[in-house]
Amino acid sequence: MFTKSMTVSRKNGLLFIDDVALEQVAARFGTPVYIYSWSQIADRFSALKNALSELDSLICYSVKANSNLAILHRLTKLGAGFDIVSGGELERVLQVGGNPATVVFSGVGKSVEDIDFAIKAGIYCFNVESKSELLRIEDRARLLQKVAPVSIRINPNIDAGTHPYISTGLNENKFGVPEQMAFELYKKAKTSSHLDIKGVDSHIGSQISNITAFGEALDHELKLASRLASEGIDINHLDIGGGLGIRYDTEVPINVTAYGKLITQKLTSSRLSQIQGINPKIIVEPGRYLVAESGMLVTKVEYLKPAPGPEFKNFAIVDAAMNDLLRPALYGAYHNIEPLIEESESTDEKWNLVGPICESADFLALNRSLSLSEGDLLAIMTTGAYGFTLSSNYNSRPRPPEILIEGDQMLEIRSRESIDDLLRREKIV
Ligand SMILES: *Cc1c(COP(=O)(O)O)cnc(C)c1O
């Protein structure tokens, strides 16, 4: 059942990232613990950059996938820009020395405070998601006596064939605006001395492996950009969003080389480029693609509750829970489970891996063939994206530490929370 991955390898039955056995990490930092491989993230970044090498491109890492400062800092060093969705994420980027001129700001509910912060910080572009937001940004820019950079997020009504909770490019979704409305908003923005039109934006969803859907979204953007050019509105960039699909189980991951070729070919053969002579920069906003497969959550089996009869289930109660990793409870997401020490025999027994939280949705994996004993350590794979960032303190559980592996080093990039951390802001009145 061991799936070949670049991230981990087995040596003498033990699971390794680079030169570090995951057991050593658990021994030093305890469980549950999030562990990431830096080389995996760096490899993904170069693969995408290479796939787009014929274009002027900017990879704006989607900070919400994994916003640990150490990871943002290292991505800055590789030349990444950032896609943010809040003032908090902007603060993170600034704290690691990220260049605000490489930041795009997405999201349907930007507050006045966040808009002011971003204008003052000098971000590259707001990805505007409604008419009201455009008017608010213009207002704030006028008050601050600045010019705010904008692009409109179009909703191209494309079904990317993904989970309904992570699909964003359909008319029924809350994101972006229809193309005709976007066209009107651009014309309005053009007349404002406090708005500067930068590009056209879309993001059609997450976990997309079918590159045709990305191609279609780009076609829509190119068509709109060309229409804008005819109105005297020239754009600097096309932002084609994130959502590049990866493998959790048996999914076919995106082929980034084919993705890069498709985008390059569409752009260079477009009317915009060929006839109107406009060659916009391409912005991509990958989150999961860069970090998901780099990460795992290592947990310990606390108790086994074998089924007392055929109508019951086998439960393995582990020390990680839905507060540490929400994806299974939220999306019914599948994560592969790897024992840290290779199983010596195979088994027909199926186990539900559940946490200690008082919710029936508190499961991490269902019906897995595992040969388990109490005290065993298990890696919940592919949890580098939307793992720690979706975690909470439900049931007053301090969150796990985050450890970055590089070569033979275990770098603690976030320490384990204490109960004191959780209680600090509360007052008995
Ligand atoms: C979440 C998000 C992304 C990243 O999505 P992934 O599936 O992690 O690549 C990119 N752009 C926007 C606007 C997002 O909301």
C-alpha cells in the first residue's frame, strides 16, 4: 500500500524525509506533529517555474494553503510572489521580507482596514470580486490620496469537475463577476483617477487536473483583454489563478509541463498578442500544488477499540483530531496512512482512525487495512496544504508543532502550543 512519493522513502522499514527518520522527529517533538519537506516544496516551485519559462511569469503562492513564516520566507528567496486573502496574510508576507509589489489580494469580503493596509503597503494588485468592492477601493484610495491597482476577477462559468466546496468558477458560486459586468467595471475604473487597471483575474476552483479547464478560463480572459484593448484599456497581466491538482489517493495529478505548454501556446497565438501586440505577464496562484505533498501529520495510536461483533467497526483512537486536520471532516477528504515502521505482515482488518474529540465527524481515515498496536506511530500523508492553516483549538487542544526537514536537519518552525497560550486572552469578570 506504500505509494511512491518524492517526499518520503523507506530505509530498513523506517519512513524518512531526506536523512531524517520521522520516528526521530516524533521522539524529539512529541505527537501529534506536522512535518514538512523543504526539498519537495522547492522542487515543485522549480517545476512550475520551468513549465512557464517561455513566458514572463510570476508565481504568487496562495498563502492560505500553509502560512508558516519559515515557508513564506524560503519561498520569497526562490522568487515567489504571494496571493493573500486578508490583512493578516499581508502582515506575514511583510514580516518575512516579501516584496509587496509581488502581492495580489483576493477574496470577496475585503474590509476597509485590509484595503487601507494593502494600499499603504503598495501591493501589486487587488483582485476585485464585486462592483461594491471596486467602489470601496476607489473611495479608500481617494481618501488616502493614492492610486489603487486593480484587476477584476471574472467568473467564466466553467465546471472544473471538482468537489462542490472547492469549485469557484460557476455562476452559482460567490466568487468573481460575470464577464459582461467585468467589462462595464473596467470601463468605470478607466475613468477613475484613483484606480489603475493592472490585469484580468480568474480562479476556477481547486484540485483541478484537467488542463482543458485552465485553457478555457484563459480563453475567456484573453477574449475580455482583447475587448478591453479595443476600448483603449491595455492590461499588464493575466492571472489564471491556482487550483493545480495533486494526488491524495488515486487522482491523476496535473501535468505542469503540459499546463505550461498550453498556456504558452494560447497566449502566444492569441489575437491579443498577434494582432493587438499585447504580451501580458502570466500570474499563477498555486497553493496546494506547492505544499500539500510536502507535509504529513504524525500521530500516535492511543487506544484500540476492536469491534465486539460483526455489526460494529474497529476504531483506532489516535492523538491527532479534527481540530488538527479538518479536511476529512469538512470534505470527506482522503489521506493515505503510512505506519512509521513498515508492517511485517499484511492484514484483512479494517480500521477507522478517529480522534479524541466529542464529534462523530472527528475521523481522519475510514476503513483502512492496517495492522495496528497501541503506541504505533502513523503518518497521515499529504497534509502540507490546508492542514495546519485549517486547525483550531476545539476541545481546548493546543495545536501541534511544525517541523521543517532539510537534509539532516529538523527545524522547528512553530513550537507546540501550550494551554497557557490558549487561555491568555480570556478574563474572568
Ligand atoms: C485558495 C485560492 C488559491 C489556491 O488554491 P489551490 O487549490 O491551493 O491552488 C488561489 N487563488 C485563490 C483566489 C484562492 O482563493
